[in-house]
Amino acid sequence: MCKKKVTVYCGNGKGKTAAALGYAIQSAGQGRNSIIIQFMKGKKEKETEQLLSRLEPEVKFFSFARFEKDFSELSSEEQQEESMNIRNGFNFARKVLVTGECNLLILDSFLELLDNGMISAEELDNLMNASSEDTEILFTGKHMNDALRKYAEKIYEIHAD
């Protein structure tokens, strides 16, 4: 299987998102544009979103979350609604890859979608097959998933001591 430019930041340590954001900023400095789509974290990181908005058009940030809280803190009704928002974010990611809209696509906390069964291995395969060879993809999340491992060129594990 041909490996695309896919990087994964995973593990139980803090800093996966920060490392991904740093990579987006570095890419912007090299004349590349990035799109960041954040999943599962709610809308509580407004300061980060405001900061990243100043980096447009080189770095664009999207969160399809409606609620302030993390997904795990929502009621079952709220989780159902948020699941639809997550699905919209996933479909947007596919559109970005199909159109080649950016040089770097960061899917923040995407591994949790695979862990929770919100996105299937088959859907991941379809997403990866839709991507252009020219678009680099960076995934973050706690647990590395075997469905994603086969695509990963680099895997960085971040652990807390």
C-alpha cells in the first residue's frame, strides 16, 4: 500500500494539538496553507480560535462543535446533536481533500472518532483514497488506531511522565 504524507501525534500526554498548531505555523512560514478541523473538544478554546484567525488566509481553523463542553461531558441528547456536527466536520474534511484546498490538513482529536466508532475504518479508507498526494494530513488523538497505522508515514507518541 502506498503511503501518503500522513503524520500522527498520539498518546496520553499533553501537547499534541499544540505541536500540530506549531507545525501549521511553520508550514505557513514556508508559504504553505493549512486547514485545521477540530473534533470532540467543544467550543471552549475561543482564545486559540481567535489567535488562529489572525493567521488567515495561511492557516484556517474550523470547529463544527455547537456546545462548550467536551463530547464526553454532554447529555445523550446533546451527544446525538454533536454527532451530526462531527459528521459535518468529517464531510468537510473529505471536501478539502478532494478539492486539494490546502497543503496541510490537520484533523485534531480525530483518533477519538475512530475509538468511539463515530467514523468507521471503511470511512477512513474512503477519506484517505479521496486525498491528493500533494496534501499532507496530520492526525491527533490519544490512541493510535490500526486502521490509520497503515497510512501513517510518521507516528509520534507523546506520553506524560
